[in-house]
Amino acid sequence: MKVTVFGIGYVGLVQAAVMAEVGHDVVCIDIDQNKVDRLKEGHIPIYEPGLTPLVKSNYEAGRVDFTTDAARGIEHGEVIFIAVGTPPDEDGSADLKYVLAVAETIATHMQSHKIVINKSTVPVGTADKVKAKVAKTLADLGKSVTYDVVSNPEFLKEGAAVNDCMRPDRIILGTDSETAEKKLRELYSPFNRNHDKIIVMDIRSAELTKYAANCMLATKISFMNEMANLAEVFGADIENVRRGIGSDPRIGYQFIYPGCGYGGSCFPKDVQALARSATAAGYTARVLEAVEEVNYAQKEKLFEYISRHFSGDLKGKTVALWGLSFKPNTDDMREASSRVLMEKLWAAGASVKAYDPEAMEETQRIYGSRNDLALMGTKEAALENADFLVICTEWQAFRAPDFELIKQKLTMPLLFDGRNLFEPKLMMEYGLHYYAIGRGLSVKEH
């Protein structure tokens, strides 16, 4: 099938590459000429395991192309994905200006029936706004062309997006059009062979399903962080609690790992956006507001530990920091806990020597050159002449380090672990003073 994707960001590029891989003919549209040119040269703008070879091989085979020519893309695609960004507005609600701009562009250039798919994460009611924008634009131009608007939310995990797209758990189609449903069943048939993963529903339910999924996962994380804070108060070990409740099949082990807060492009934005949408509709989403509040506070947890340990005096301290991305297997630093920590350390007069397997370039882009930030080539180099170590991201490379080397390199045998990677008893055996999240070692005791 002929497919067009507007927006060569995280969702759009992965979706396009996977669609091309199974044989569809895909054209990607973006307003950034530099991004288009670099993609054609084989430079992928994001780090995602497996994505680079997928894009390169399908571009070379002619199954996917990149252009800024919107008219060409609209003429090409019988199915058109809108996968542009929906950044938070000033009040936290999702900003739909890019989505609606694409809708207007599609209507301006379309000459035949199109199926317009909202792939971006958008508030409930967005499909109605897209329909209205297309209808008004067509009317203003005096054009009479038929179209369908479908909600088809993505469920991709950064770090596993290619696999999630190639082997989806479910494919949600929000549509009231039999024609659109039939065409999209054909589009997704290569991903639907093992068993029927397609769930068809009304458009507004599909839009809410995406938000509900992310908000449920964010709620589990904030709940466990709340329990970790209680474990500290009561002198319990949250890891024992986690194993105890995770063994209940009604709860399960996924997304109940306490830590220094969630980040990324989805959870913070989507929890906030759904809460603001609820407020606009006259409803107070108390659980969502609490999830957001707990997460905001949790991102300050590591700094609280550090500040208490040093009685608030961090001037002149050098901090080794392992992990900058918001999670492993990505270079994404949007809403990352590391950013909150670094900025608080700098404000307190400390300097940071940081290492991350993939997010160093992104860190440089965000913060530029500054005297209190050194980006190191290895995790061991970050330890040199540092006073203590902090871990923010649970990369595999950090899970089994040389503890003797850590102790030898640091001026203080001190480790703050924001992801609970190690056992406190083992750290004691190595002679390391160890702080973790909710492990029963109250900072007040030290």
C-alpha cells in the first residue's frame, strides 16, 4: 500500500521504517530540510536499537523516501499518518497546532479520497477537530473530496520501539467507517498473522485508551515510589515489598520498580495533558494530579539524600554521575531525573563528571559548554578525582561494576543509587556507604 507519514520524529520514523520493511511504499514528510537530507545520507536523528539498519536498508531499496514536499506526499498516500509532535502548552495541555496544521495541508492538496490517521498522542476530541479543519479547508477551496479520520494510537516503548511496532500487543483502530476499517486491516495484516490483535472501537474511546495506558503505568511507578518513601519512614526494605506484591498475579512485577522518578516524552506529558483535559471538562482527576505530584517530588530525592549527607554544604564537591538519559537504550533526556539532579547540584556549587552510553551528545546540546560539567568517555573516567558516585539510569553497563575500583577512584566511599541496582549488604562488604530508594537505610541515621 502507498503510505505517507507526516513527522519524522520518534513515532513517525519508526512507524515508517517498519511499514516499509513489510513491503509498503512509504513517503515521509518533514518541514526540516536538514533532517531530510541527513536521513537520506544515513544519519538517524535518534538512538533506538535496530532502527538505523532498518531505515538505511529500506531507503536503499526504495521502499521509504524522505522529503519536504507535502503535495507529493499527499498525492502519494492512500493512507496518511499524522505523527507530528504535541508539546505541552503553558498550562500543561497538549498543543495541537502542528496536528491541525498538517490536517489543513492535507486538505489543501488532496485530490482523491484519503484515510487520515492520528498517530500522535492527542486529547480526546482531536479527531473531531481534525475533521472540522479538513472540512473547512475543503469548503474554503471549493473542493468536494471524501475522507476518513481515524484514531490509531501508538504504544511504543523507547528502547524497544522497533520490536513493539513489528510485533504489537494490540492495534487500536478508532473509526466509524467500514471503508477505513477494511483498508487499515489490510495495512496491518503483516503484523496481525499470529492472532487477531486489532481492536476496533469508537474514535473517542481510542483516543482515551492511549492516555489511559500511559497514565496507568505512570500511576504504578508513582505508587511504588510512594511505598518506597514509606519504607524509609518505617525502616522497611521496598525491594522485599516489591517481590511480595509482585507475586500477586493481579499486580504483577512490571512497572513496580521504585526509583528517582519517571521521565521521557510520554508519561510526564500525557499524565499532565489528561489531567488538564479533565479540568477543562469540569472534572478533577485527583489520582492523576497525585501521580504527577509524587513524581515531581521523587526527582528531587537523590539531591535530598546528598544534601542531607553533607549537611547542605556541597560547594566545591565533584560528583561522578552515571546515566543521563531518562531510561536505558535511548538518548532521550526529556524530563530526565538526571537533569533535575545536575541543575540542583550546580545551584549548590558542585560540579559534575558525567557518563552515559548514548546521551552525551544530547547533554551537550542541552547544556552547552560549562565549567561545572565534564562529559567523560567512560564510566571509569567519570570516577577520577570525584568525591562520590550517583547512578540515575539503569543501563546494563552499570549493573556489575568493579566496586573495588569505584572505592579506589572516589575520594569518599560513597554511592547514591537512584535505581536500586545493588544490595545494601554487598555494598557494606565492599566498604561503600550506600544510599538507595526505600531500602530501609534512613539518611537520618548517617
